[in-house]
Amino acid sequence: MSQQEYNITIEEIEIVAKSIDVKKADCDGRIDSAIKETPFLNEMKRILLKKHPEWDIVISPSRASCDIMVNSIRINLKLTDCKSSDNCVNKPSIYYSITGLTTYPYSSNWNEFLDRLLEAKTANQIKKHRYKPTEYHYLVKNKLTGDVLLKSIFDIHNYVSNASNDLQINWKNEFAHSEYHTEDVDYRGKVESLLVCIQKSVKEMIERTRRFAEADMSSLLI
């Protein structure tokens, strides 16, 4: 995919996503998002194919690493009120964004993730330069304002660590920094900052539960 084809695809997705009405129901925001994501994706696919019948658009099955692929660009849909940070960790998609490889298993732990990256490094499969069509994208729609944001994982302004959810993103902050993007010269540093953020979350989780993990359980029963 050329840069021009990529830009056209991204622009069209943003236009169509903005045109689809999403109103927050009087219920828990997370439930509301889950209910509305499927019809949103179906409507987006319908409109895009009407405008561009030659495009390749696939809505992913449940538990896939992305929600939809448009011209092979992998996209995760977020319908949000932007009132809190959102859990955005997805090992297969992070691995794909770093390597361009689609061979990552559905389930794994962070040690296995590291092993896969080390194998990719040995095989010279870690990308040295940005190629946005093979980066995971977030399509975010603010349910209250209708504003739309479509960004690659490496154009996120700020990654948020959390011991309970290894990677979070504050969409209110990202809308405020919607023009932020990572230049190719800063690409490897951005990838490192993403991995360091996740590493910090894992360290915090280990430290939070260390006392329990190291406790002498037999003494509790005496």
C-alpha cells in the first residue's frame, strides 16, 4: 500500500465514522459500547463499500485481535465518553505492529511475548522503520460529542501504565493531542516507550502482590 492509498483509506474511514450516529443509552457505558459496536461496524462497512466497492473490508469474529480490517489495516473500535482511561493491551496486535507478523497466538503471557520478540530480533524481523499499514490502529468515537479519532498505536501521545490493566490510553488526552504523530526518526524510541510502559505495569503488579506470593501459608493454619 502506498502512502497516498493509506492516507485516502484513513481519511475515508474518519469521514464515514463521523457520519454514523451513536447516542449513549441510560446504562453502564461499557455495556452500551458492547451493544453498539457491532451495528456501528456493519454500518461503516456498508457505507465504505458503497463508496469504494473495490475495497477489501472484513469485520473480525469475536475474540480476534482487531475489530475490522480495511484494506488490510487492522483497527480496534472504541466507542467512549472519554471520562476515564481505557484498557488497550493486545499482545498479538502489539507484536504485529512491531514486526508486521501475524503469527502470534491468541493467548500468552508476557514472558512468552518477550520470547517471541527475541526470536523476531534474531530473525531480523523487527521493523526498523515505520510502515503504518502494518500498525494497529484505534478508531475512537466520542459518544457525547460525535468527534472521531483514528490513530496508529505508535501515534498515541501518551501510554498509561496500570498494574491491573497493563496498557491504558486516556482518549480525552488523545483528542486534545489529535495532531500528535511520531516521525520515522523517533520511531524506535516510541516503540521502546510502549514496551517500557507495559513493563512498568507488570513490575507494579508483581510488587503489589509480592507479600502474598512470598507468604508462608502453612503458618496461617497453625
